[in-house]
Amino acid sequence: MSLIPGRIAALFGGRRWRSLAPLAVLIVLCVLIAIANPNFIEVRNLVRLANSAAVPLTLAMGLTFIILMGSIDLSVEGTLSVSAMVLVLLAVNDGNGNDYGWWAVLAAIVAGTAMGFVSGLVQTMLRIPSFMGTLGMWFIGLGLSVYMLGGSAIKLNDASIRDLALHRFLGLPVAVWVAFGAFLLAAIIQYHTKLGRHILAIGGDEDVAKLSGVNVVRVRITAFALAGFFFGIAGVLAAAQLGQSHAVIGDGRLFAAVTAVVVGGTALTGGEGGVVNTLIGVLIVTVLANGMILLGISPYIQQTVQGLMIIAAVALSLDRVRLRIVK
Amino acid sequence: MKDTKNFTVNRRTLMLGATAGVAALAMPSVLRAQDKPTLVTSIRSLSNPYHAVWKTGAEAYAKWAGLEHVTLVSEGNSEKGIADIKAMLAKTGGNMVLNSDPNDTPDARPIVEACAKAGAYVVTQWNKPPDLHPKDFNPNYVSHIEFDGISSGKTIAEILFKTIGGKGGIVALGGLISTTAAIERKKGLDAALAANPDIKLLDFQVANWKSTEAFDLMGNLLTRFGDDIKGIWAANDDMGSGALEALRAENLAGKVPIVGVDGIKTAVDAVRTGEFACTVTSDPFWQGGMGLAIGYNAKIGKFDPTKEPPEHREFYGKAVLISHDNVEEYYKTNVDAKPEIDWNDLWGRVTGAIRT
Amino acid sequence: MSAMLQASNIIKNFPGVHALRDVSIEVRPNEVVGLIGENGAGKSTLMRVLAGGYRPDGGSLTLDGEQLRMRNARDAARHGIGMVFQEQSLVLNLTVAENIYLGAEDRFTRFGLVNWRAMNAAARRQLAKIGIDIDVTARTSELTFAARQMVELAKALTLEEVVDRQLLILLDEPTSVLNASDIEVLFARVRSLKSRASFVFVSHRLDEVLNISDRVYTMKDGAVVAEHRAAQVTAPELHEIMVGRGLQAEYYREARQQPARETVMVEARGLGANGFYHGVDLSIRAGEIVGIAGVVGSGREEVTRTIGGFVQHDAGEMKIAGDAVRFGSPEPAVRKGIGYVPRERRLEGLVMFLSIAENISLADLSSVMRHGAIDYGKERRLAADWIKRLRIKAPGPDAACRKLSGGNQQKVVLARWMTAGSRILVLDHPTRGLDVGAKEEVYELIRDLSAQGVAILLISDTLEETIGLSHRVLVMRDGEITARFDASPGNKPNQVDLLRAMV
């Protein structure tokens, strides 16, 4: 069995040099920032980088599968907020008397998975494009959180869950290990399971996949549920990091996750890229944000730089000559 | 057709009409005919703690005054906000009092005009165009209330400086670049810095009012400045609490004081534990209730808006400072219990006319 | 010999179309059955019924005497029926091995993980069995069309590893994208595999069908009209049955070829582009058909694409109806009255998800506008008119173009340019993928256009077609024009002369 490292090597093996572009961008970024401000390569900063990457990485793992399939999941923020809400309301908090401990974590992940499952059902059974279906799920999730939280921020007071963010193992916050575990799981699913391959096939050519006997409906539903599972984990990590949950805890996460996936080289049209690309993409985005602060770049132009980076990354990684139509 | 003009309806008015119709249908039928005016609160959303408290204050006043109360939520959509208000005016026949936090600055004008036309009484807060004045819509446009962002930003900065002993470096987290509140609060910070030359502003960064962004930002700032950061100034409490969690992840919570604006519960808790040095609040509970109270008293003739001085028509309210000195007291009266406010004291928190 | 697969009285209807009416065929063990018919005769529909893609509205299927009910391709596979599709049906972003075992990964899966090494090895064995040497870890998109066809065949043959009976492999026009030597390779494989499987072979090329098949069914208008032993029938006989017309005599409608008019519509002097071609002199008069012959890389494709506005020339000059032009994109070419009929209808010729009516009016919307708005009634009437005039087989003007057969799609493209009033047509392999009958209808149309004074530039797959249709033939080699032939009726050049100038 070819192992993940072998697979990664094949992925970056130079057969298609363009797949190397995101990695090259990441390395160049790191070198430039380290030269400008040596603090960048301090262990403390690397730990902080890993910590800021934890939630976006977990989210982007889920989103990668959906985008690989040629669909989109806009429910990222809604699902994350539902998961964080479930967690906080079931664990020790300052809004009610619950204390279900780690059962709350399990329930939060189940809630996220259920949201994704419903997204999948909506797309396949009601035959609603994922763009619209998951847009609906986004607002359903947000509405649910607003209702359950009564519009306010509820504090998470369960010390053992907060330890996900506050306790360190081998120098890294537990949340980082969880995110890394999420990455490994996603990599195994993509590179070593039938599901991962079928997702790639559907993204490449859904009709052909169907003719080859792939159960497209089941794969789609499973993929959305899987994405929801990762969003659920991300919700737990976000609530643990911030020590609270409010309805808008997911604000801005969708854009960040899509950016990371695309910058990593996964095509929005589906069929190209994967979770390794997304890991690189998340690191690029995180390092860039960190670097801009370290370099003292004015906040007023940071967004502009991010926009430029997205265009540059896509331009580098896409073989535009082969595109017939740009839309 | 004699007059085809009547039949040309453009898409926008059609949609507004449709939205208004739907909103009207959704409202309770008890409102249809009654003598007492209906109290109406129009706010942006219920998903943020600030407006949630606002609504609680409005409901507390309505209960106290024994009146029907309806909350309209614009969800950040100006057209929906305005259309809902118009639907409400139609439903009540103008027999209503509106306390509105308009979604966007330009929205205030159509809202005020619609109310004046229908004979309803209206109080606006925070947002209005500079050339829109209550005195131009006598008597219906009763008052406009704001809170002085410059003064808030300056007050918390001064407390922060005092807490860190009058010297050392601080970092500042600003709100969404384009908003008035963000600009004014930063002006207050700048003024305080000018008066305290021993305090060094290491960096000013923007976290768009969000705790999540502040969380990531703070980690990065710690890398850049490390132990040089002696204090953190945040333009709102949400960002302040995000920064606090970033400090906590590095075992620095409580060692680097934070100040913020809004007085949300997380911040009040943090003031109690000493992790926040202070927060300042416009008191949304008061805003929600007193806005309605001012409008209602004008409506029933308790006072005549046309005879009120300018500082009662467009004024800055008094912000409430919550610091180590008064936090226990504040907690008892505002968090553990519903705040007690004298709803007859309409002008008690006026601090002066709004600067032009 | 007893039948392996028996299809009896199969009926399949689509909205407005009776695709199959009472079709019965049988396939015997170790046999290659040919299936021919014009476009729209029902061949593809029948194949899809046999492969589980469509459920028939009537009739029955039996396999080795047992009733066969299939809901999808997976059911068909379970019964040992595999299909190699007309549209290549590989997922291009996957590797060869992944494609071969797509949907059948279970046998390589342990504890939920797929053993890629085992799968690659199995794929290698499978390809070795049919004697093909292809890297199984290569991305399919990097393979040639011919290699992909072999991969598809290998994929269909994997069924024998899981099904304990003789296989039935359906080959739906597998040769349409292959060149002669690739076709020979394919046929050799099919012959060597006959001991293990039966085949149903669909093609437009009658000689191929006769070459490979044991028996041939001829379909026409959704029904089987004839069954022959391949050894006992000739291609012209089959053609006669299939089309209901004679073959060679009137094929290219030479009798209708009229002398060109005086007006020069296209004139090029010393035209050159970016190393593709250089020093090309060329003129096309109204009503004239000029064919360009040449091998791949001779530059003839680029010359036609220059006139269509896809390739910009950088040397010499080009005049359209007397005005000097240099097109940077097709749009100004269209405005100059040039219509481009591309070979890849699916990609360049038609917007497939739009209706016939919308496609016809696309190039000149003003023809269906009234008071600045599209008049849908007018658009539909226009389309209905064209459907009648060009005998387009479709339920109506609102039918989506992707549901039409190739020949009918090509007619829609031509209808569009006629609507737009194009006075110059560039025909880039206009009959590729069409059956004989559809080709003849296109030839008829081309003659009509020529008679109306349209200037036509033609490049084609066969020399025969180029010679038969054209007034004049130019031959290109290595980016240059190497010979010019007059091709007036009765004075047509022969293929050998052309070939000599081509290579």
C-alpha cells in the first residue's frame, strides 16, 4: 500500500510543476518574512501560527471534499455556529445549569454532521444546487444559534474543554493536535478510501462516474455529512479558543476557508487538488496574516494584499491556457 | 387606458410593497384597532448581545407603561428595515411611537418622513445624516440620541494608561475601518495618547469588531512586540475578549490589562476578575427603554417637543463606565437583576448637544 | 446456435420521439454483432437499453434464457454487460488504473482503505491481457484518444474478473476518433477476445462494420429493417438499405455545382501567422467552394481559423468583400458576415443547454427583436421554419440542442449562420461524426448555400469529400500552399495528385 508520504511525494513529484506553485509561494513567503523580522521563526511564533491555523485548517478539510466534488458548501459559518452553540449550551456555561462534559463535544460534532447530512439530502433529494441549498443551511444554522443563545454570548466554563485551547502537549495547544488529526483523517479519506476517489471522480465527470457504477447520490450525501463533521470539530475548537459562543462566532470563516482551499490549488470546478493542497493553502493564508503584522503593514492595505494574493495564487496554479472560457 | 402611469410600478417599489405586505400580515391582529399607541422598536439584529439587551430594555419599559410593544429586525437590510416600519405605520394608522437604530445613516430620513406623514412619534439613535434635524419635523421627530465615541475612546484609554502606571507600550484594536464609531473612538485614543507622551502606541490594527479576528491578530502582535505590550486598547469589548483569550492561551491573561467599549457581560466578568481594566457602555437597556419613553411622553403631551431646548432634541447620552471601582455594584444591579431605571427621568443622562 | 442475449420487441419513447419501435435482436456467444443505421435511427438508444442506462417502455430482455431487469449501469455490470461509450467515458483527472476500477474498488478495499498498489497491479494485468502497454498511474488526460479507447475496453473487460459468465461488450462508435492504424489495433483485440466475450459494434463506417462483424443488423427510424451475415452482403447494399438511396452517383451533388460568381469575397495576399503558415495567397468568390487539403500540421487549420477570427495573422493582408481586416477575435468576423462551423459542435458550435430556437438566433438576435426586445414568438417561428426546411429531427423549436443527434446539431449551426445572413462560411470538418444520410443532407445544404452566392472555405476529413464538393482545391504542406487544382464538374483532380503535393 502506498503510504501518505509517498502519495504526497507523487503529488509534488514534479509531474505537474504547477502543483508545486502553492508550496513555492509558502516557502518564499516564509523566507521573506523571516529575513524582514527574525521573530517569525521563533518557536513561540510558530506555535502561535499553528494555533491560528487550527480552526481554519479543520474547516477547510471539510470544504475541500465539497469543492473537489465541484460543489460548494456555504453553510460553513452556520454549521460552525450550531456546533459551538450545542457545545456551550450542554457543557458548563453561564447561561444554564448543564454539565454534560465531553458528551457536549460529541453532541456538537454530531450536530455539525447532521447539518451536513441535511445539506446533502437537500442537494440530492430535492435536487437543489449546493450553492442555494447550503446558503439556506447557513441561515438556518445561524437562526438556530441566535434563537438558542438568545442573541447573547454564552461563556464556556468547562475547564477540561477549554483545555483544548489552553493545555499544551509537547509544546503545542491540544487544539493544534486535533486539527492535525483532522488533516490526517482527511488525507486518509481522500487518498486511501473509495469515498475519496469517488468524490474526485464526481468532480472530474459526474456522468461518467454514474455510468461506471458510482452511487453518486450516496457519495454526495456522505461528502456533505463528512464536511459537516469537520465543521463540527472546528466549532468545538473555536468555542474552546474563544471561551464562549455567540451566533456570529463563524463570521468571516467561510471566506477564509474558501480562500485557503483555492490558494492551495484546488479548483473550484472540482476534480483537481486535495487536502494536502489545502494544508498548504491554510498555511499560506495564516503565514501571510502573521507576516503582515510582523512587517507592520498598515491594516488599511492588508485586505488589498490578501486580495492580490488570491489572484496571484490562482494565476500560478491554474493552467489557464487550457481554459476555454473564463467565467 | 386613461392613465397608464398608475400601472407602471418599478421593481423596487414592487418588492418593497411585497415585503411590507408580508410584514404586515405577520403582525398580531390585536394591533389593528386600539386607542393606546403601540411602541415599536427597530433594530439591526438579535444575534448580537448589544441589541438583545436593547430589546430587553424596550420590553421592560413597555411593561412598566402597560403598552403593546413590537420589535422589528432589519437583519442589516435597509430596505427591509424601512419597509417593515411603513407596514407598521399602515397597520397602526400612525398611532405608534418608534425608537429606531437605523441600519444605515441615510435610512433615518425616509423613516422620519414616513413617521411624520403618518403622525407617529419617532426617536432615532446613533445614525442620521448631519442635515436631518428633529426641529424640521415638529412635533413628530422628537429626539436623536448618540454617544460620544471620542469621549468613550479617551476615557478607557486614560484608565488603561493609569493602570499600567503611565508609561510603556500598548497595542490598539480598531473596529471596521469605515464606521463612525470606529473613527471616533480612535480619535479619543489619539487624544489621550497626545496627553500622555510616556505611553507608546506600538501598533494599531483592525479586527473589524470581531472577537475571532482579534484572537488571531493578538497572537501575531505578541510575536512582534512580545513583552513590550503592557496594555491593550480595544474599540469594543468583543475584540477585547478575543484578545483576552489569545493572552490566556499564552498564560498572559490578567497580566496585560485590556479596555473596551460596550459593557457586554464577558467584559464585565473580566473587569471583576481584573483581566479587563474597564469597559464603558452606552447602556442599551436604557437606550431601548428611554427612546420609547421620550417618544411616548411627547405623543401623550407630557411635554411639547417644539418647546424643548436643542440639547433635548439632539444630544449625547451619558455613557456608564464600569471599572474595578464600581463593577460589583454594577453587577448586582445590571447583571444579577434587571436594571432599575427611572423611566420618568427623561433627560437625566443628557450630557450636551451633539457637535456639528 | 442459441442466443446469449435476446432483446424482444423493445419499445422506448421520448417526448415527441419514438426512439425504438418494436426492436428485436439477439447476440450469440463468441460473436461480433454489427449495428448500423443513420443518425437518429435508434442505435445509441438501443445500446443504452442493453447497458441498463434506459429502461424500455415495452418488450423484454433475456440473458441465457433468464429475464433481465436492469435499473442502472451497475446492474448491467453484475450481469456481465459492459459498454464502451461513443463520448469517451473516462474521468480525465483520474489515473488509468483508477478509471479501470472506478465503481469497483471494493475488491481492493480492506478495513475501508483502498490498496492502490494491488489495484495498479490488477490494472496492469488487465492491460497486458489485451496487449496494451500504458502506464497505469498516468493521468488519463495525458493519454491519446486511441489509448483512452483501449483503456475503456480494458475497463469493460474487467467484468470477467467478477462475473462468472461470458461477457457482452457494447462498443458504441469506438472508431470515430481513431485513425486507421489504431482501428486495426482495436480490431485485432476484439478478434482475439472473441473467445471470451461477445460484442455489439456500432459504427458509421460500413466497411469497418463488415470487416469486424459476424452478423449485421440495420436500423432505420427506430426499427430493425434488415439482418445479414456479414459475409453475404456488401457495403453499398447495406447503404442502400440504411439510407434508401444509391451511394456514389449523386453523393457530392456534383451536378448542382455551378460556376462561381464574379465578386471576390475573401482575398489574402502573402498571409502569415506566427509560424503556423506563411505566404498564403487565396481568394474565394461568391458562390464558390474552395477546399484546402493537407495533413495535420500543414497549416490549413490555422488558415481557416484566421478567417474565422480565432487566429490573428501577423503578415500579409486579408480583405473581406474588399475591406482590409485583421481579426483579433471571432466577433468582428461575425460582423463581417463570416460564419464558422467548427468540428467540435459540442465545444464550439452550439450552446448545448440552449434550445434550437435560441441557438439559431444567437449570432443575429436583431432578426428576432422587436422594439428592442426579443420576440419569442418570432424566434420560435423562425426556428420552426428552419426545422422544416432543413428537415431537422426534433420535437420542436424548444428542444435542447444537447438532445439532438450530430447531424441535426450541424444543421442547427448552419441555420444560425443562414439566419445571420453570412455571406462567407468557414466549414471546419462539417461532416465529422455524421452518418452517411446526414452527410448527404449537409452536402445538399452546402450546394444550396453555394447556389445562393455564399462563399465557402472547406476543410474536411477525406480527400474524396474535399474534391467532390469544391470548385477549387488548394493543397498545403509545412505552412505553404504547394498546389492548386481546378475542380469543376467533370474535371475533378484525382486523389493521387493531391497526395503528392501533400507529403
